[in-house]
Amino acid sequence: MRLILASESPRRKALLEGAGIIPVVVPSNAAETVNRDGIEPHDLVKILSRRKIDKVSKMLPDDYVLGADTIVYIDGTVLGKPESADDARRMLRKIAGKTHVVYTGVALWDPRGKRVLDDFDKTEVTMSPLTEEEIDWYVSTGEPMDKAGSYALQGIGGMFVTTVNGDFSSVIGLPLPKVYRLLRLAGVRLEELLSV
């Protein structure tokens, strides 16, 4: 039995491997843009997660295909991945010294049931205040450039986080308890996927 990860995110792959599951990585290259008007954050991440598995599951219809998407939500605004260093600085200024919400959606193609299962997780994260010098230095490391909200909890950015109220793995990009729940709903026994 194979679990296909429809993402090239090394963090998502590492989270699965840390849980004993070695996925086959097949990036979806799905567009992460969508008209967000009137779409709630939890629905947005589920839509984007489903989009990521759609193409891959059509190529590999007999395999379990897993996709995920993460956004940061603060003051009614969705923060995805920054488009530039200036955009990263803007996002970091917005979340510095405040609490924001990280939404991560997850979708699973179930080849036995010929269906898509999905869910989402919501975690509150509080950042410490940051000076302009700290923001400039952090952006210069390059770490924020492919991260929702322009920071990595599991990296240098973790030094700026004061509290995480919820699932740590969800903030990194893949809520492992939700993945397990979807696999169980699809009738998968965890031992079928474990490499240990």
C-alpha cells in the first residue's frame, strides 16, 4: 500500500516520516490562488487541499493520495506565502506581537471508496514583538520565503513564537491527528503504512 504525498514540502514529508510513514512524493503543482471573496478560512484550506490531490489522484487512482494547505489568518486577512522579501516583511509586521490563527486543510483520496475525504485544523499562535532590525535579519535568512505567514515554527522563526494553542504539526503544515483520522475513515490500518 502506498501513500502519495501531493506536495513537495520537505516539512510535510518529514512529519510523515517522523510518524513512521514513508510517502511517495508526487508534487501536484496545483495553483494556490483562488477567489477568496466570501470563503471562510477553513473552507479555503480544504478547497486548496482538494485541488492538490485532484490531478495526482487522476494519475494514480489506485493509491491513497494526501494533500494539505496552510494559511495564516489575522484581522480578517489571509496570509499565504510571501511573493517577495518586502511582502514577507509586511506579513511579519502584521503578526508581530499578536495572536494569529493557522488553518491547515488536509484531503485524502480514498481509492477503495473512490472518494475524497477532507478536514481542517485551527491553531492559535502568538508571536513576540519584533523590531524592524529583527524582521530584516529574519527575512535575509531566506526562511520566510516559502512559508505561510512568512515564518517557520520548526526553524529560526520558532524563536519568535511565545505560545502555540493547538496542534504543533498543523502549524508546520500537516496536522498528523487529522491525517490519522482520515486514514481510519478510509479503512486504512496504520500498520499497513508504517515503515518501522
